[in-house]
Amino acid sequence: MSSTESVSQAPNSSRIADDFVPRRWLRGGNAQTIAGNFMNRANGLPEPEERLFQIKEDVQILCHCHWQNERQKRLTLIIVHGLEGSSNSRYVIGTSNRAWARGWNVVRMNIRGCGGTERLSSTLYHSGLSQDVEKLVAGMIASDGLQRVALAGFSMGGNQVLRAVGLWGKNAPPELIGAAAVSPACDLSISADRIHAAANSLYEWWFLISLRKSFRRKAELWPGRYDPTLLKQVHSIRDFDEHITARYMGFAGAADYYDKASSSHVLDRIAIPTLVIHSDDDPFVVLSEESERKLRENPQVTFLHPQHGGHCAFIGEASADGADDGRWPSARLFEFLAQAEATGAR
């Protein structure tokens, strides 16, 4: 059975079709990825409530919250963006818009220091900061009396979400009914190598420009703490992580950081219903054979691995009435979490 015909058996008897078909003029991984980054998404969200959450003494994160009436009775979807993204990234807005239309609460999380919040955190951010996700979930349940919560992460945010639920294991908060990760960067080292390949120079250049700007802003806001001259040694993502991320975030080097921050080590410990979506033609995020094995063998994980889709894109045909914008991951995510909520899995 081909990847576009298969049906994945999810926990608690839910079944999610692995049936992605790319839009006719977006067949390749690069076409999907680039279009996904630039195509507008519908935004019918109301004005958000801005909330600051204390992670530790010198670290706060900013969330944009959209509350339905009687928020405690609604499912709350917390969305975590990817590398150099923010709560305003197109895929975050698009997913939030559709979740809101379903009657769910939506919390758009900014990873520490992202989305123009460099002054709120004395530290940099990195892919392994799953503790921020854990503290946000616990804090929101406690402060808002939320009864049902779900997590969704994209790319780097997907790694953080999977790392959080893996480290929780069987001790995840009972209010957490499920999680989802789209194009998660579970294996940081091999993905850093892939994005440095000549064919992916455009993507690496794009991220490096943004990372350099972010680091310079951080150095300006926290004088004497960060040395912008280190950027002279940075010519790749791995260089940035070797000379900056590792240096300032307590790792021995890029290899040590990639090993400790990758969710690949804990995928087999995930104990709540979790959806993982990854395309075979993702240009720069790669899953190792070991990670794929853990995902397929974990009975709590539904792993959708279509041949096409690019990175955080998966753009199919939109419906004629406009009700479906053709963003396949959002549809699968909502289907999966709705089933998890209905079955009362936790």
C-alpha cells in the first residue's frame, strides 16, 4: 500500500488517513516549502490577550491568547513555532484561525526571545527548550483552570513538543489530551548537515541572515553579555550553534547541543496520543532510521509520512467553497485531536 493510500492506526482506535496529494503546480519539496512560507493564510482571529509567563527569574515568554466563552470547558490548543519564527508566522496564524473556527481556545506561544521579545529573556533560545513548553502548560492549567489542553509544534517547535511529552512520559498532566508535531526536527545533527548541502544553500542563507540579526539585537539589548564579533566565525548553521548557541547555553559544542536537545532520544517514551507528520521530500529536516522506528513502534504515536509535502507545507487543493484551504497538516491535526478529545484517552 502506497503512502498516499495508507491509513494509520492511531491510539484508542482512531484512524487517520495518510492521503496527502500535492496541489497540481506544487509537486516538489522545494516548491511546497517555498510556497508554504509565502502564501497568505486566512486570519479571522479576534484581538488576542497578551500574556507574559515567567519561566525563571530572568526569562519570560509572551503568548497571544484567544479565549472562547467559558474557556475552561473548551479545548485549548497551544501552538509552538519553528526556528526564527514567532506567534505571527503564517502557519501559526493559519492553524490558529481554523482551531478558533472549531470553537477551541488558541494560545500562540513565542519561544523565549522570539517575536521581538529579546528583552524579556537574558538567555538565547535553542531547539531543546522543552522545559518552557512544560512550564507554560502547567502554568496555564493552574492559572486558567483549563480542563483539556493539546500541543502543536512546527519544525523546531515540533522537536520541543515531542521532547516535552517524551520527558513527561506517563507523568504528563492529565489535562493534556494529545499532541501533534509537523516536520519536527527530531535529529538536529543530520538536519544541520542536510541544510548545509549545496542544494539547500538558499535555506541556510535565509536562516543565517535572520539568526545573525537576532543575535545582534540580543547583544544590543544585553550589553556585555554577548559578543557580536563571534559572528565572524559563522558561515553555517552548525557554525552558529558551535560558536554561539553552545557557548552561551551551556553545551560543550554543536555536537553536544545537537545530541542533548534532540527529541529522538525520548520518542519511545511518549505516552499520550501524539500525531507526527513528516514528508519524505522535506529539503532540510531529516529523520533518522532509529527515530522513524521509534515513531512507528510506539502505540501512542500516529506517524504520517507521505512522499510529498516539503517542510511545514503540505499544500493540497483547496475546496471550491473556501472552507478548506488545502493545508493538509491542519486538517489531520484537527481530526486527530478531536478524536483524542472524544475518546477521553487520558
